[in-house]
Amino acid sequence: MPATELTREQLLAELDQLRDFYQHSPVASFSVDLEGRIRRCNQRAGELIGCPAQNLLGKPVLELYNDGPQGKQAAEKILARFRAGESIFGEELQMKKVDGSVIWISLSVNPVRDHAGQVTESRSLVLDISEKMEARVLARVHYDLAMHLSVAAGLEETLRLCLDAAMSVAGMDVGGVYLVDKITGGLNLQISKGLSLEAQKTAGSLAVDSPNTRMVMKGQPVYLNYPQGQGLLDERMKKEGLVSTSVFPILFDGTVIACLNVASRSVADVPVAIRRALEMITSQMGNRIIRAQTEEALRVSEDRFRTLFEQSPISVVFSDMAGNIITCNQQFTKQHATREGPQKQVGRSVSEFVAPEDLPLLNANIEATIKKDRSDRGPIKFTMLKEDGSRFPVEAVSTVVRDKKGEPIALLAHAWDISGPEQLEQQLQQAQKMESVGRLAGGVAHDFNNLLTAILGAADLMAVDMHAADPLLKGVQQIMQAGRRAADLTHQLLAFSRRQILKAEILDLNSVVSEILSMLRRLIGEDIEIVLALDPDPCLVKVDRGQFEQILMNLSVNARDAMPNGGRLTFETTAVDLDQQDGVEPAGHYLMLTVSDTGEGMDQATMQKIFEPFFSTKEMGKGTGLGLSMVYGIVKQSGGSIFVDSEPGRGSSFKIYLPATKKQAEAVPSFPGPEQVQIHRRSETIMVVEDEDVVLNLAVEILHRENYTVLQARTAEEALLLLQENANDVDLLLTDVVLTGMSGAELARKVVAQSPRTKVLYMSGYTDDAITQHGVLREGVAFVQKPFTLNLLTRKVRMVLAEERNVIA
């Protein structure tokens, strides 16, 4: 036998050695036939899969691979390649162990051929590369996440990128990020993916008292498999068909600030490598969440500051120490009426916007602020300029902006327009002045009316007793004419002071203007064109018709005087809604009457005084100066407002705003007119109560002349004593409204209580306010205003005696 030939015994021994080496090799090895079944495998292969090697014999090799493109699908392609005789080296796949866990392997396959060269089986070597793949995955995830987070804008995008990365790495189809509520300490869902709308509502927060939440808040991850898992999100997530949930705490400086939740409807467990990848993701999230929250808070703060800066009702200007504008807000350009916005003001000097005479004051204030290092200096008042050169007063405060070394680097100024408050102050002073005059007028009205009553009454009585040819009659008539003129003057003063007695009724402004039109045409002349621009809808207001007609006549006469060479007078009505910013109070629905002319117009100084009593632009003797003051008073007493707009050479426009009403005109019961009263001259008894002797004597004499029996008293107490003696004989009580010790209304109630058939007629020289508080102006109450004439008093007495009803205040 040749020396090179081995004996049978040697061959068997060598074969045993090879078999032992194969079985105990540190590299897993498989032999797979053409049908894909395992024919041979070594001990390491069994260890890799997690079962005895003999249990693998005869099993389809594809069952060893994980589902998915990196597992079973990839193995099928390799099986086809080896059947075609191709060798495969170092393919990376996911293999599934018996316990369900997944490992990464490197697979090399060589086909085995028979003597005819046909492939009969494969010989495969398998290396566990899970740790290598884990490191690779961690590196890739770390790199990709860092790159994405570096450009993430805001907290929402940061959380979305982290969640996408976590779900992709873990192969999960559901995920969410919860943030810790700084107030309650609970976990609130901030962002989620893969959940149904119903689940999103129920998963909005995590129960802080659950065991699993407490674990997470202590910094420990929680892994739950269903149905074994209990606690965190368990019942709610099982309804979503999930089979596993993992929750990872997110920390910053050792404190849990959030948690990452990933869940799956197919993956029952998360491999160790994936868990490590998810833990790595959450380790990056803590710093990034805090950074994003800080950036978000800074952005919100900047937006808030920018909004306050841009929308501030006060002008704000930053300038360098030389006074050149660095930036300014919209109010600055609006206040100065610049043609261009804030950006175009950069570089301009602040001094361009300050009146030249006030620049020394402004500079001195800034220097003082810098030297004293104070930012709390009180505001200074100076004049600023608009783009067109017009002026307006402001108050301003300046603050010095300093660098870290304390050196001044910029100036911050706040300025606000005070022309409005100044105008209000002037208006207040004007209102106080007019109110003082009004009180004076109202205060003297009573005494003046009593005197006029005596003068007119006495002159009236004298005229009645004179013959037409009596040479003294003309003088008496002049006295009466002067008295009536004085009464008219008193009435105008009371109208200005808003103390005259008005009989308000619901009127349509359109109708009143149209009805008085013919009278106005005769009043203003043919060389003035009257134009009506009346609202098509009714313009209902509650005013005194006579007083409102007086307004129209006064404004028309003034317009006529302002247009000596003719022109156009326009009456316009319209409905408007106004608030206090429009200068009216209270805010509400108003009807506006505008009376405009094309006359000479007025300057600002004149417009500020036109409503003052006794102010007139007319020549001496051609006006009392009470016309517009009376218009002003009537409008104000009617609850309205009046404004004037005028310029020299451009005419004038008076706008009157009266509160609108939706009520229709009501039928107001009234006493019969004088022509309807049947005069029966019989000796009725009238009790006259008046504390002014001249008025008392006059009333008694007038009534005596009319054949009435007259009882007279100067006080209420004296009248009650007379009533006890003549209770059944008194037909009418004629009493002053204001008496010493007891009002006329109180007296009337006591008289009627003792003598129910006694009628009551009130008289007074007091103004509206004084009479109203006694209830005398209530509907149906009989009243005669002083000064009265013989004819007026007698007719009023006869009407009251003829009236069946008896109304007392």
C-alpha cells in the first residue's frame, strides 16, 4: 500500500474530527436542500435560534426569518439565487428566534453540486451581527435626528421629528409625545400619530396616580404586552387593537419633562437594540424640548413686544445719541401724518418733528436725564410738527438706553398727543361758563317774571279802562310792548340755559322741515336757494314743536345774514349710530339734521364762542346774541348735541343730533281751546294763593273784574284756614307752585281732600327744573306760566272751570 494512502481507520478518525469540528464550530452552519428544508445544522445554529439543533432538521428554512422585507422576503430571494447556482456572501437579514425576538445575521451561502454538476443543496454560514447592527442603527438614528433637529422650527416640529424617528426605528404604527404640565404635574398629549379621533380624545392625558405613570415619572421606561400588561394606557389602547406599548421618560437635568410613547398593532415586543435606539432618541429630546420651549417663549415674547410696539396708541421712537431715528412705530407716522411708513423714517432727525422754539427744552431734558442717570423724570410738554407743518401739543418722556458698561448708546422716547385733552379742558371751561350764566338766568327768572307779570297786568288793566282817543293809551301800549319784549328776552335766556318749559311730542323731522318751508322762503328772500335732502324714512324724535321750529328759523336767519349776495341753504336729515368717540353721550341711535349754507363762514376763534349768550358778529343793534345760544339750549334740553363746521369763505354747517324714537305720535289729551270755552259769567269763588303782593293784587283785581268772588292768601296755612270757613264755596284754587313752608302741590292735595269739587290751576315764574320736581308738568295738570296777561289768565281760568275732570299734581 502506498505511503500516501490512508487506512479506513484513519479516514474514519479524520471524519469524526471534522464532524466534531462542525458541531462545535462557533459559527452557525446550515445545509438546505432544493426544497428549502434544513438537512443538517450544527450546535451553534440551535443556540442561535434558541432550541436544540435536532429540532431544526426538516423544518423549512424560511420559518427562521422575521416577517418583512429584511427577513423572510430577503431569504426567499437568497434561496432562489442558490438554486440557480449562485454564491452569496455577507447578506444581512433579520432572523427570528424561537422566543419571538429578532436578531440580525450575516449570511453566506455556497451551492453544493453532484458529479453531474447539478446543485443539490446549500451550505450556509450564519454570524450574529445584532450588536454591530445596533451600533449602526444607533449611529444612523443619532446622525439623522441631530441633522433634522438642527433645522427644526419650534416645539411642534421638534416633537414631530422625534416621534417620526422613534416610530420608524421601532417599526411602530402608533406614537405620541406627552409633556409634563408645570402646574398640575400631569402628562398631557402634545402630538400623536396613528390614533383614531376617538382615541386621541381619550388619550389626551395620563393618569398621574397609576403605577406605570409613577414609574415613568421616576425616569424608568415601561414595556407592556397585551393582554398581560396592565396600567398605563392599557384599556384605552386595547380598544385600538394594539398588542404592545412602550413608554420612555424624557429628562432634562435629571427631571422628567415629557415621555415618548410608541405602540404597535403587530409587533408584540420591542427588541433590545430598538429599545436602546429609542432610549437614545429620548436622551436627545430633553435638551431639544427645553430649547424649543425657550425659543417659543422668546418668540412669543418678541411677538408680544412687537405687537405692543406697533399697535401702541403712543408714539415710540428709538434714536441714537445724535437724535437720528433707529426705529419708530406706526403711531409715530400716524401722529405726524407722514406720507411714508416707519421704515422710511429711519435716519431722519427727531428734531425735524419738533417745533424749533421747543428744541432747547427737549435737549435740556435729555441732557438732565443722562447726567442724573434717571429714567423716571416726569413728562415734559412741548409742540411737535406734522409733515404738512401744522402743530400739535404733546407730552413725552425720554429714557436713556445704556450698554453693559453703563455708557449711553440710544434714546427711547414715548410721546402722546394732548390736543384732545386740551380741547376737552377748554370745552369743560366753556361748559362751566355757560352753566354759570344759565344758573344766573334761571335764578333771576322767577323774580323777573313776577315783576313782568305786575307790569304787563297793570298796563293791561289800564288799557282796558281807557278810551281809544285817550292820549295816555299810546304810552300804556308802549309799556306793554316793552314788557312783552322783556318776557321774550327772558324766554331766550331760559332756552339757552335749558330751563324753559318744553312740551315734548313725537314729531317727524322731515314733516316739520317741509311744513315750515314756505315761511322760511318768505323769511330769507328769493335770492337764496333752499335745497332739501331728507331721509326717505320717517325721522321720529321727541321734541317741542314750537322750539324746534324756532331752531330752524334762527339757523335760517343766520344763514341769510351770512349770504348777503345770495347762495344755497340746505336741510338734510339722516339716521346715524354714534358713540362717545363721536362727541355725543349717551351712545345710541340718533337722527341728524344738517343745516348748511354757502356763506362767508367763520374762523376757529368765532366758532368757539358762537353758542355763548350775547356773543354776536352782527353790528350793534342788529342782534341780541341769544339766537344760537337759544338753539344750543333747546337741543341740549331735548337730549341732543349740536356741532358746527365752518371755514372762512367756505360756508357753515350745523349738525344737530337728536335721540331717535320708534314710537308713533300719540294723541295727547288737552284742555279745550279758548274758542271752545263757553263763557258763563257767574259768581264762582276762586281762592288765590301767592306770596308776592304785586302778583297777588293783580290776580285778585283781574278776577274781580270778571265777576268772580275772590279769596286771597299769602301762605298755604292762611289758605287752609280760609278753606275751613268756605269749604263748600271754593270752585277753583289758583296757587303759586313754590310757596314758603308748603308747595302748591301739597296745598292742592289738602284742599281737594276737604273739597273734592274744587278745581286746581297752578301758576309759576320758576323754570322747568323747579316746577318738574313738584310734579306740576305732569300730563293733564292745569298750569299758567308767568308773566301772564289779563286775557291769558281769564281764559285759562274759564277753561279749567269748564273742564269736567280735576287733575292735581
